[in-house]
Amino acid sequence: LDDPNSKLNAWIVIFYHEFPFSKDDKYLLQTVADYEAQVMAYLKFIEKLHGKNKITQRFNEATQSVASKVKKEKTFDLIFHIEKGIALLMPALALAIMSFYIFNMKENPLPGSVFSLGWNYFMVIMVPITLFLLVYSDEDRISTGCIGGPIIGAILAAIIYYAFYFLISMPIVLTILFAVPLVYLGINIFTSSQLDNSLLAQINNRIGGKPTAEQIKYTFGKVNSVTDHTSNTINMYSDVRRKARMRVWRIAISAAIVFSVLLLFILYFDARFESLFDEIGTVYDWLYAKAEYIVTELTNFVKSLF
């Protein structure tokens, strides 16, 4: 029974062949479903004769592989849902720390004039705005981006600063303004599946269903692995989940960075944290000096080779 081409198997298969001269429809294979039903009947019969024969084992491997892959995908889906909670916890924690600090500060530490910040602050806003206008402007309007970009960036920088300056004096309003989009983001991420349910439905429909052509080929040793439409669908579903994970983490990390930068921006002007930033500046200068030394040494080494 282990050899599909054996004389015993050839004799057994005769009883599951089509008999075109019969007047009984049960002996006619008119559709693919009829053929599949006969294959299943043959496999069940030889399983009764010898349950551990290689043909039956290969058939079970082929059909159970789909169920095993689906089970694995469902486990990954569960992990993804847990990841979403962890990812959203990052910006929520950053916002909570910033709000706690603002609620407990005695006075606004930020300078009253935006010009007290120096050109470094303006450059952070002006450069991206200018580059955006240059990239997306028409060819005959490049000069507009070169001139208008810095102007728009400077105005926008001043508006952002003064808006934030007055809002931190109203901690409840500021917290609500940041919390509302964060809550909306969390609801959107958890209520929408982020995954392709239609692909998952296609996969689930194959579990316990009729064997595919590739599974039958694998059963009788015609191919060495099962790579059918279901396997491809599972791979597509996995790819959709991977992209959804990247999207969730990208949004969560970006939001956490924004809240953290805003908090550091306020702390920088708080006299109580002046020594802390002096220490950070000292460490930065040390790292910069080390990096400069290493680059110089590498440059000299490369020059010596030539």
C-alpha cells in the first residue's frame, strides 16, 4: 500500500474508477467534485486497511499543514493585538509625564519672546518647509520655494511657539488637545482589524474542506512540497499583518517622540534642570570629540595606504 504504483493499489483503484457504460450515475465522474469524492473514498479505504501507510501519511501531512499554518497565523494575530496595546502605551506614557510636569509647574519657564530661542529653533522649522516647497513646486516656481520657504517657515515657527507658550499656561486645555487625537488613534487601531479579513475567510474555508490539486499531487508523490493557492493566501495575509504592525509602531513611536521632545523643550528652560542639561552637554561634547578623533584617525590611516 505504500507504493501508489504497486499492483495492489492498481487493483484497489479499479473499484473507484469511472465506469462509462453503466446506467447508474454513481459510477460516472461528471465534475471535479465527483473525482475528489472518489479520491477521498479510496484514501479512507486504504487507511482502514493499513492506517500507517505512506500514502495516508502524506495526505494527512498535506491537509494538516494548512490547519497548522492557520493556527500559527492566529497566534501571530494575538501577538499583534498585544503589540498594539504596548505601542499605544508609549505615547500615552510620554503624554502623561508631560501633563504631570505642566500641571505641577509653578510658572511658565519658556521665554516670552520667540527670538530668545535663537536661530537653531527657526532652522528646525524653516529647513523642512523650504525643502518641501522646493520638491513639490513647479519648475518655474523654484525661486518661490527658495524665498517663500524660509519666510513661511519663520512665520510658522513663531505661530507654533506662541501657541504652545500660551497653552502650557492652560494645562487642562493642552492635555485635552493632545489626548483627543491619541484616544481617537487608539480606538481606530483597536476597532479596525488592521488585517484583511477576506483573506482570513478564504484560509478558514480550506480547513477540513476538499483537498486541492497540489495536496493530491503531494499525497501520491508527484511533488515534494505543498505550495497551493491556500499557502499563497496565507503568505499574503502574513504580509498584510507585517505592514499593519509597521504602521502601528511607526505612528506610536512618532507620537511618543513628539511628546518627549516637547517635554525636553520645556525642561531646557527650567532652571531646576539646568545642571542636568549641562551634564548632557558635557557628555555630548565628549562623544563628539571622540567621534571626531576616530574619523581623523581613519582618514589618516586610509591616506597612508595610498
